[in-house]
Amino acid sequence: MRLIIADGYAEMCARGAEIFTDVLKKKPNAVLGLATGSTVIGVYDKLAETFESGAVSFGEARTVNLDEYVGASPDDPISYAYYMAEKLFDRTDIDKKNTHIPDGMAENLAAECARYDALLDALPRDVQLLGIGSDGHIGFNEPGSPFDGRTHVAALAASTVKDNSRLFGSIAEVPRRAVTMGISDILKAKRIVILACGANKAKAVYDMISGEISESCPASALRLHADVTALVDREAAGRLK
Ligand code: F6R
């Protein structure tokens, strides 16, 4: 794993966006694995800016997102489909039919997980963007998730519900379940870029990089992959030796 300690949030996001821009310049129809959450917003801002400058096009790109809340429809501002439209898709020339997010409204969630697995098999990711939970989760693969897991319905850990409540009116409004890509499919991406910022991520970053490779820190699975770049700010790197 390559570790880059960035000088602040803007630099961290600019470096993350640069990796995605380079991939797209070399391969305009690349498959981009995308994440949501607060940390990666700056990456999408930078990518939208780069698109506006004419330096890159998303016209042929395909995207596959990590996860979606169960019960969240694309027109609901809490959904990750809404987030993606607002933060990236509606700001670029990406063709919406080439964008894929699990369907949190599916009546049959087991069938939706199987559909998403087939999609992942058909669209191997050239690069995968990740954030990290304060408990070390990636996607919504919470501690204890198997490294060989595929798309499944995950129950959010109590700490994740608490972390995510900052984006909702109250803790009661935070969805408790999500459809998430499994760790085995995250590891199938050719290249992985994981971002972390802030002191509340310092323990997870330490466990990912220096702890035991174990299900107790899902992000530690990334050490089994040959091409991972971890972009962190000074606060998130605070516990590293
Ligand atoms: C989102 C996702 C999550 C987040 C993580 C960090 O698609 O899969 O793993 O990346 O919860 O979220 P923030 O950046 O909001 O702290």
C-alpha cells in the first residue's frame, strides 16, 4: 500500500481526482468504482472542475457505486443515487445509463444482490474509490464481514449509524440497512484509492495500515491488494509511527 500524507483536504482530493483523470485519459471508457460520503465530495468537485475545463470527458465512462441505503429512492435526498447525481453525474457529460448503483427500493433484495454481482462480473473496475468508516468499514462492510463476501444486505454498525446521523435530522432517521458491494469485489478492482481525513479516522487508518489483517478491520483487506493508494490528511495519519 502506498501512503500519501496530504497537506490538507484540498490537496488530498486533488490527488485523488488526478488518479481518476489519468485513468480516463488513458482509457475513456474505463469502469470507475465510486463511493459516497463526506470525504470524497472534494474529489467529485475536482473532477467536475476538470471536466468543465475541457481536460477530461466522462462521455464513455462507466461507473459502479459501492452501496445504497435500503428503502432510499433515487429522488430522495438521503439516497446515494441522489448524492451521485448532485455531486458528479449532473455536473459532467456522463451518460446516466452507464451509471450503476444498487437499487435500495428493490422488493426482492436477494435478487437485487444477485443482479449487482452479475453486473460487477460484467464490469471489472479499472479503479475503485473508497472512504473509510471510523470503525474501519469499506463500502458498508462492517467489522466481521468476510473478505470473500459479495453483494449483500448489511446492517449498519451502531457506530456507523451514529457517525452518519450528522447528515440527518435525528439518529432515528438514519437508515439501518444498506445493499453493499462485498469485499471480494472491492479487491477485484485493478487499482484502489482510499481517502481518509480527520482525527476520528486516525484509529481506522492505523488499523488498516499497521494492524492485523483481519475481519475486525475490513479496510485491512486492502493490504492483500497489489495497487492501493491511501491518501490521508495529517489528522487521519495521527496515530501512524
Ligand atoms: C459510502 C461508503 C462508506 C463511506 C464511509 C466514510 O459509499 O461506502 O464506506 O466511504 O462511511 O464516510 P465519510 O466520508 O462520510 O466519513
